[in-house]
Amino acid sequence: MKTQDFSFDLPERLIAQTPPPERGLSRLMVLDRASRTWSHRMAADLPDILESGSLLVFNDSRVRKARLYGESKSSGAGVEFLLLQKLDAHTWRAMVRRSRRRRPGSRYAFPGGLEGEILGADGDFRILRFDAPVDDAWLDIHGRIPLPPYIRRQDTPEDADRYQTVYAAAPGSAAAPTAGLHFTRELLARLEDRGIETAFLTLHVGLGTFLPVRTADIEDHRMHEETYGITEETASRIEKARAEGRKVVAVGTTSVRTLESAWKNGRLARGEGVTSIFIYPGYTFKAVDALFTNFHTPRSTLLMLVAAFAEAGTSGHPAAGRDFILESYACAIREEYRFFSYGDAMLIL
């Protein structure tokens, strides 16, 4: 399939620039793959939509304050870095604005009297070594919330809370697993009261999320590795639900990618792992029965994953899921849904 097959036109006014006034006040488009129909609900209706006994699987990765502003030691110009992967106590793989200008040996001054130097390039990324250790505690003081580029404003103190799920636990992501932003403590309690179980895994959102698809054919795109972890308790809950015929509902594409990567011969691998899985139409899902997700950007690997999931349960032709998703997106645009990280949600059943 061609990357251009996953294009759509989106009015800029529908790209959510701020979260809803209160967490959880989001609209929800519910897609039925069998009938190729959709309906309009609210995220708060989820306990009434899902079957009792369903198991929701969340990604509990915590967003670190990974955006860092430095000043060139040679020119005095401001430079923005996004720290994506910690290589050792002093060294990070990072994205940087105008990366071609950031050559090896370039030095930068950072907050708190810290300096750093670019050691070299790694494809689209730069290797940045600091003169002293940089960890999450340091970033909590000197870093900024890494809002995505389509949110055209600086982060605010509110984002430190709202661009984080209420159950975030394990620091390590450079972007939020945004499907989880719709869930409140109250909604989680209501789900439990309705007999809907929850389980948590961890995938740290990083390089695989940020690189766009630049190839003409989607099969030629290669994902970067991201790390994940699955506990014994979570794996046992998911295996039990599948054995009993209860629905496993992935909250977000990161949960899908983790479950599909770790599912081997009818069981989930326990412990830590790495994945570079790229899911696109034609993929056969093994571990996931339903998907709760946001609306995704055109031509993105996330949109391709959602199209693959929509394909399952339809005619089975790779274009069927893509067409169904693009039709539903066109309806969402007509209905003025809010798109992307701070936008509304979709449930695919």
C-alpha cells in the first residue's frame, strides 16, 4: 500500500490546542467493524458501552520533561532539544531543531549552569553528551513538557498535569500515551463497579513514534525500537481473559504494539523487551479484541495501525479497514470532533 493512501484533509481549527476544560469531558466515536457503522457518545459512557468482564489494558509510562532549551556557545542562538533515549548518565539520543546545523563538537549552555556537546549524528537524531549527569530529577527542574509540534504554543504549568495520565507511574516517555488522557479516577472506579477489569503495562514512547513515514510504499518504512515491560500479574490477567473469551481492550496504540509484540504461542512474554513492530493493513491481530484510541495524524504509523485494526472483522481486504477509518474520520470532521493529543476519542469494537 502507498503512504499517500492514508492522507486526509483536516481543518486546522479541529487540531486541539488545549485539553478539555475538565479531564474526561471528551466526545467518543464508537465504530462497529462488523456493520461498518459508527455512533456518537462521550468518553464518560465507556462503562455502559463495554461488556462486563472486559479487560482494559493501559500504558502507565510517565512523560518526562524531555524538552530542553539551550544556547549555542559560539553564536548565542537559542536551540531546542528533545531528549528521547538515555544512553548513559551523561549521554542522550535527541531530536534537535535545524539538525543539519548541529555538527559534532558544537557546544551549548543549558539551565542550571550545565553544558553539553554534540558527539555525532545517528540518522535523524543527534548524540548529546552533558558535562554532568542528566536524569529525571534534573529534568523535572529544568526541562519542559514535550508538547507535540502541532500544538502551536508553549507549554504551561497546566500541561504538567493534563499531558499526563492519572495512572502514570514509570518515567521514560517523550510523548504521552494520549488515549489514556481521557480517563479520570472516577471513570476508572465506575468501570470497576461495572465488572470491567484493568491491567497495566509499560511502553516508553520514543523514537518509533516521532519519525514520519517518508517512504512511498508503507512496507519500506522501518520503526525504531522502543522498550516495554509486562509484569506477571498483567500477563496472567490478559491470558485468563482470552482463555475465558472475555474482550481485551487496548487503551492506545502503544498498548496494542506491546501486546502484539509480546504475544508468542498463545502466551505473553513476561519482563522487559524491545519492539520495532510496524502494524499496517494486512496484519493479523493475536492479543487485542477492541481498541480505544485518539484521532491520529495523516500518513502516520498510528493511523496505519488503526486502519489495520479496523480491517479485522470486515471483508479482510487490506483497503477495507483504511476506507472505513477514513470514512469515519470524514464524519468526525463534519461533526467537529477535536483531533490529536488533546482531542476526542474513538472506540473500535
